[in-house]
Amino acid sequence: MIQLGEKDVLNERISAGKLTILGFQHVLVMYSAAVIVPILLASALQLSQEDLAFLISADLFTCGIATFLQSFGLGKFVGIKLPVVLGCAVITLGPMISIGKNMGLPAIYGAILLSGVVVFLFSFVIHKILKFFPPVVTGSLVTIIGFSLTPLALQDMAGGFGSPTYGSLDNYFIGFLVLAIILVINRFCSGFTKAIAILLGLVLGTVIANFFGMVDFTQVGKAGWLKFVQPFYFGMPEFTVNGVVTMCIFLLINIVESVGIFYMIADICEVKISPRDIANGIRAEGCAQILGGIFNSFPYVTFSENAGLMTVTGVRNRYVLTAASVILIALGIIPKFAALTTIIPHPVLGGAMICLFGTIGANGIKILSDVDFKRNENLIIVACSVGIGLSTSVTPGLFEKMPELLKMLLGNGIFTGTFTAILLNTFFHYKEIMQAD
């Protein structure tokens, strides 16, 4: 392992053309997950198509700024300076819908803004809790994240949940064809071609899907060429105790998830990160949250999809993500280009995501390989946390009789699995943890 900041693959200079292509590949991988939050929020709150278009633009614009803060950094205190993409935190969708229905959009953005300040301040004390995240915890967390996302990839491969063609043979044919293209490129190609395997799979898959009538260019034709993101578009934020407290609880879960992914990305990049680096990364997320409140966007979290992409392609350069951040900012202010990325059909995305999400889970197993499983308590920690986390993720309706806040928390497999791992690790290794001070 090498120390963060030494000359390595993270900081290798790449030509502008290759940076653009590799950065665009990252954008395509994270795009559907990034825009699903504004789409679902607008649907739940019955917003107009104009408001939805603004939310998507604001989201992409802020995603770009947030990713730049993480990958490129801002001075010595903001940004982990690893190849990290920040995108909408899906876990906060439930709280945002609840706040929006009861108190309105300004209360949502008040909660996002103030909770972002809390996350920023929390970064200054996070080093005190990192001792609760040894490899047995972070490995379990990353494993849960990867394998709990895989069913979503299968849903996309089937055509996207709710689609009239859901589960059709054509959808599966396209999905597995995209997966096959990616696997063939990884097996027989090398160099730059191998590095853009996912991008080639998405492009070729979309071209083939067009012959099956799956590609719709309508939104591209309707979209405009230039529209700047207006701060406080929905009015000045309103701060409510319930809204802010609820959002803070879910953002703490985001922090736990991000810490796990930070360690996974560091492992992929073969670098060693310090508590200070983790604090810088969380500080960037706090800044992203604050920007989300200002630009009427969303809370942000480190995206695991893009970490999986790095494992598949072998490209671990942080400037590639800086290029991706610039592309995201451009997509946010050029609706025509943003609409162009939406033409990729669900089965095409699903075929690519099967590979990416599975790779994330495999990286979790790789982290767990450093755990001493001769100690039976470590085996119990992993068994219980991964079992509970995955079971919660794939079994709907387990907590329907619970109060709303508990239902949202316990219904999230990442929360239940991580909480179990931390609790059991503390129970079995309390003395070792306390001696870590």
C-alpha cells in the first residue's frame, strides 16, 4: 500500500480526449441513479413537468460541483482526493417526501441546508468513531451495498419495474447481450479499449436496442440548449425541527455508507487513507448538502456504482472523475445534452449494472479477506450483519406495523446490516476498541 498523495495511478496525467471519454463513461454509469430521486420526488409531490425538468438540471449541476470537491479537492481540508462520484442519496427520498407533503418544498430545502451544516461540523469529530469501523465492519458494509443493489440491476434488465414489457424475452436478450459485450471486451481487449468496456457496452447496447424499438428520442427534441440553475427556485428555505432532525438521522447513515466506500475505493486504488482523509471526504459531503439546499437539489452520498466501474476497467485516476464533474455541470445547464443521456433503455443499463454491482459485493469480500476468521466471533459478526442486511433489502413489508421513522430506518438493509456489524463488533471486541485510543 502507498500513502495518499504519492505519485501513483491516482495522479497520472492523461490526455484531454481520453479524460473526456473516461469521464463520460462514469457519467453514464451514475446517471440513472442520479435522476431517479428527482423523478420519484416530483411524482410523489405531484410537481409539474417544468419543475421536474428544473430538479433534474439542478441535480446534475450540483452533482458535478460535489464530485469536483471530492475528486479534485478544495485546499487541504475539503475533499478526499480519490476517484469519487457524489450523487443523490436515495435513502433520503422517504424523509423528503414526508417533509414535502406535510410542510412543503421550502421545508425540504431548509432541512437539507441545515443538515448539511451538521454533516460539515461532524467531519471535525469523525476521527473519534473510525475505530468502530475495522475491516470486519467495512467489509460487511460494502458486501451488503453491492449485493443488495444487484436486484435493482435485474429489475432494469427485465425492462424497469412497472414497464408494460417488464420481463419480456427481448429485454433479457438485450440485457445479457450488453453483459456479454462487456465480458468479451474485458477478456480479449487491453489498454484504452478495455478501460471503456462499460461505455462501449452501453453505446452498442443502445444501438441494438433501437432496432427493437426501445429507444425514444422525443425528450431530446423537446429539450432546450441552455438554462442556468437558479438558486432558491422554490422560495427561501424554511427550517423546522422535525424536518432537520429527520434529515440528520438519515444523513448519518449516509456518512456510514460513505466511510465504507471510501475504504473500498482506497483498497481498489492501493492507497492508504488516514482519519484526516476521511474527515476531508465527509466535509466535502457536508458542502455538497449545503449546495443542495441552495440550488434546490438533494443530499449527496458517495456512489458505489462508480467504484465498481473502476474495478472492471482498472482506471483509477482521480482526474477522470474531475472530468466527469465538468461534464455533469455542463449537463445541468445544457438540457439538450442531459436529455440525450436518457435514451439508454433499462435493459441496457441493467446488463451493465449486473457486472458493476456484483463487483462491489466482491470488493467487500476482498476487504473481509484481511479479517482473522480463525476467531469465531468475526465469523459471527459477518454472518449476522450480511444476513440481516441482505434479508432486509430483499424482503418487503417486514416493518409495516412500525412508526414511520422506524419503518424507513429498519427497511434499509444498509442501515440494519451496518448497525448489526457495529453492535456485534463492539460487543465482541470492546476492550480492543477502547485500547485503540
